[in-house]
Amino acid sequence: MNAPVRATVAFQELIGSVRQHWANQLYPALHERYREIDRGGTPAMTEQAIAQVAETPLYQWFAFIERHYQRMKYSDPRWGLAASFESQPNWVSERLAAAESSPYLELNADLDIPDYYREIDIHQHPGNLIGADYDGLMYRASATSIHPNTRRFEAHERFADTVLAHRRFRSVLNMGCGFGKCTLPIAARLPEARVIGIDLSAPCLRLAAATLADTTLTNTRFAQRDALRSGYADGSFDLVTSTQLLHELPVEDIQRVLRESFRLLEPGGEVMHLDFRPRGRWMEFLLDGHAVRNNEGFMPAFNRVDMHEALREAGFVDIAIEPFAETEGATRPDWPYWRFPWTLFRAVKPL
């Protein structure tokens, strides 16, 4: 933000500190409490242990912080992100000005936006991502504090490195690209390729295009299109990706996205969707609670989808579902802090 009020900066820094405390102190204490109760017995005993933990003041405090940290960050009437951006319309217009005449941006005011996307404040983001011109800017400001033990957008930089670890691609589609936090790192590593990011949110796409204008990249385009029915021709890409898109969709739409990914790929092309996948009942319990506290209602159903079977049904082969480290060492068994169970869903369209 442009010269924000000092009190706003102090408040947001306080919120970030609360998030650090929640992830690095409350969660380890909660996990230890669970392990004290659950002695690795039967599934029924594990369920009993989780039920006992859910009644402890420690878990109630953990859940309260997760819910209200996010609410205050966005919606505090004095120092929340929404209030701050609302008070700076001229700066918002200036920051997004490069998008207005960008040859690299395609917007579609007539795009059919799903009802759930309009009606639910996902992540507690006021108006979701289509309510105000500054929504992309606000989402980017919020996203810097989601993963407290990583550098700014480190997970997406590491994903871009993973994508290119064994192959160079010529044409890449990044579904649900948001403000370009994954599209741009891929494009920077593949300057010879055509890279396209698509999303439903016009405010996010405007920010992506404005950010692109600050780079020297000429191989990137952003378009307001639906990942379920993108409109691109069959076999247009040799790589289709997404990050944190699948768990935001109804189960039937997840399968549609996988089928669309398959259709868009040329034979031998690859799909790499980066998302979350709980390993074990304890993490499943925590993510189910997170879904309620953070207005991500489709996450519990996604957690229970057999993704190997879903990819196979879509036509893919050579399917691999692998833990993904969003920062160095994060997938170690002894990693003590809260983290989302990042997972890479990778597969190939047969020749």
C-alpha cells in the first residue's frame, strides 16, 4: 500500500505476529496434547482422542485465533485491509492503470460466475474476489501472511522450479492464476514458452497484468476464463497447472477441471495441480475445522476424493501424488510447526 497510516501498519504487523504465535507455539502444543492422548491404537481410539482434544481449552483457543485473526486482518473497521484500500482509491487506480490498456490482458464482463463464488466470502475476503477494484491488491497483501514460515510466495517459486525440474515446456496454462503469483515465476523460467494464466476474478487479473508490466516478460497473457470450460482448442498446451484451486471447487467441478486439463493437453503433455492433501486422521480433522473457520466449504469433500482414481477416470496415466515442501525441510516427519499438507498431483496424457 502507498504510505498507509502508521496505525494500520502496526495493526497488520500485530496480526502477523499472532499468526506466527498460532503456527509456531499453539499448534506444536496442541499436537503434543493429541499425541499424549492418542497412543496409536485403533481408528476408534484415534477418534476418541480427537474428540477429547476438541473439548480442550487449548484447541478452542487455537480455533478462535484461526477464525478471528483472518477476520480482523481483512475487516477491522479501522485498520483492516479492506478499510485501508477503500480509503486510497486514487492509489488503487494508479497501481492498476497499466492493466487498462495492456495487450496482455483479456477480460470478459459477460463471463458466467458461479453462484457460490459470488455469495460466499471465501477466506473471509470481503466480497470474495469480485466485489471491488482493489480485491486483487487486497488478496496479495493477505497472501503474504498465510504461510508464516515461508518467504514471500516461496511455495510458488519452488513449484515453478519443480515444474521445470525434468522438462522444458513450450505452452503452459495456469488455471486459477489469481494475481499471477505462480504464472509469473513459471514464465520467467520459460522465456521461450507461451504462458497463459486464467481466472474468474477480473480484479486479480488486472493486478496480474499490472505486475507483468513491471517486468521484461513478453511471453505471458492473462485471461478471464473459467477453468471448467476454458474455450481453448484441444491439445493447445503441453503443461496445465494450478495451485490451490481444486480444494475451492465442488467435487463435480474438480472432475470437470481434470477432464478439461486432459482435453487441453497435447498427447504426452503433463498436468501438475498443486493443492492440499491431509495424511492421517489428525490432519484431516484440522483441515475440516479450517474449512469452517476460513469459509472454504468444499475442502472437506475434496480431502476425501480419491485423486488417483479421479485422474485415471479423466484419462491420465503415470499418476503420481507426492508431498510438496513449500519451504526447505517442511516435509520432514519431525517438522514441528503448523503447515498445510501441500501435495503435488502429477499425471501424463498418453501418447
